[in-house]
Amino acid sequence: MQQQLHPLQQREDFSSLDASLRDKLNRWKGLAFDGLYPLQEDFAATAKIVNGKRGEIYDVFRGTIQDFHELAEEQELHWENMGYRGDTLHQHQDQDATNLIAEKNGGGILVFGSARLEPESPEYDAAQWITKTLVEGLMQEDGTTEHIVSGAGPGVMGAANRGGLLGIKAITQKLEKEAQSKSPDGEKAAQILRHVRLQLSSIGIRINLKHEPGWNDYLHLSLTMEKFNIRKKALAATALGRSEAHEGQHINWHKRHPAIFVMEGGFGTLDETFEVLCLMQCGKMPRVPVIVVGKAWGAAFRPLLERMCAKKTINLDDLKLVQFCDNERDGVECYLDCYKLPQTDEMKLALAQREPLLHNVA
């Protein structure tokens, strides 16, 4: 359903709307199908945004809101008739959402990190630079590029999604210039541009907590989960592009290169990181690069794994599951090396110009 809303942003009349209204409508795209259980008050609050407004685009949004409302009510009734209620209903909905997003939009770079680090922090800047550099620098000939997946919150998560959108913006601006040419190359660029604009490449999967903020402002696609265990599964499944329908090591139906970047964080970051490490160690999840970024962060993280190895609570081979990089530039180079990806001209320039911030962060 969110994919139906995405093309509305590409309409010419959308850009003519007041900036604050565009922001509200953009956020509604995430709210419209927030998980699989939108709240009645969410629909009511959103309807007020466009009620009384005149113009074709407002009519489209009004109709879409009504369609979503009716669909949500029908779906809720359907699940209740099947006997799903309370926690059972939430788990069922979360699992359905996980399979759907992994199947339709899966395959990407997952970023773990604290929601509490401010935009002025070096970790925020580094996370944003990493995702922008990879998204912009790894666009393929058909316009496909890496997707960014996060826990949808602010801080490092918001920085990762923001960097992904900045990468898409840079690609779009380049293609727009090429598309202005009347040559065959211009026509090809115009086709690729349409493909890029329809991609939902900045994805967030958040947990519904009353004391935590909502999703960040840099998402194409937003889902809210009620249960922590399924939310962690959803993050990994979306990064891999691997729903319950996939078996074994099947992660290659998409053209992207999954990885997990672990930035500075707290309990949640460590919980998510050790969850995926345990799954990979036990063969319950295909192995993908897990890249811990930051000299000080690595200095705190690495000794714990080395102690586990010394005490033989993990095997020496398990240490290979994690790559430690002193700074964000090393992190990007490590990612490229893991997949033997060539450095494009854009990538070489970005790496050459970047002055690493995470070498000396205490």
C-alpha cells in the first residue's frame, strides 16, 4: 500500500505544495500502513491535513486515506474472525509484515546504532557518510543501488537513512542532467531515472515504545512492530531479503549486497548485534559482513570477543564473523573488499576527500 503512495511524490503538483504540508504528507506515507495495525486516531489526525483542501492531489490523498481505512478495518475483522486477538494478533501481524517487507523490498545495508547520539556527533556524521557513499557510488546500470535499513529511530539510525536519501538525491540529480539530452543516452537516463524514483530504498522498522520517539524523517518505507523478537528478525530478514519462503542460503534474488554496520550504541545495539552473530554462528542465518566501525568502539567490543575465545566459549573461527574498522573510511573499504566490489569514480573521490572522524573519538 505504501508503494501506491510513493509515486505521488513524483507528481509535478506535489512540489508546489507548502513545505510543511509536504512534510506531513510524506510522514503519512509511513503512517498509512504503520505495521499491520494502524490506529484509528492516526487516520483521523491525518485526514485533517487534507480535509477542505481543493485540488487533484488532495482528492488523491483523500481517496487513498479512505481506501486504507476501509482496508485496515476489513483486515482487522478478518484476523479476529480467524481467532487472532491480543498478543497472538500482534505476533501474527508482525510476522506477516516481516515476510512482506523482506520479499518485496529486501536486500540492503543494515545499520545498528544508538538513537541518542545527536546530529552534531561524529558517529552521526560518519553513519550518514557511509550510507551516502555506498548508495551513490554503487548504482548499477539499471539504476539499482544499495538499500538502507535501520531501526527507524533518530540518532545513528536517522543518520543512516538520511545518508541513503542523500545518495539517492545525488543519483537523481545526475540522471536529471543526462535526461535533458535528446540523444539515445538521454532517453536511457530518463528510463533509469523513473526506476530510481520508484525504489523504496530507505527502510525503517521500529519498535512501538511509548517513551521512545517515532520514526525519523528520512524513510521511504516505515513499519512499526509490537514485539521485540520479531522486530529483530524483521531487521535481519529485510537486510538479507530473505522471508520464510526462502530456504538455506537463499539471499541472492536481488542485486544488492547485504551487510551489517555496527556503530556506537547501548543495550539495544548490542542485543541486535549479538542476535545476528548467534544466528550466523549456529547456521540459522546466512553469513554476511558484520562491520564494527570506530576505533574506541572497537577497542571496547573486541576484548569481549577475544575473552570468549580465550575461555573457549566461542571458537576461533567465530571471531571471523566480525570485521573491526577504526573509522568510517576503513568501514566502506572493508565492505567493498568483502564483496570484491570495484571502486567507482564517485567512490574513489568520496574516499579521497573524507577526513575520518572516528579515529580519535573517546
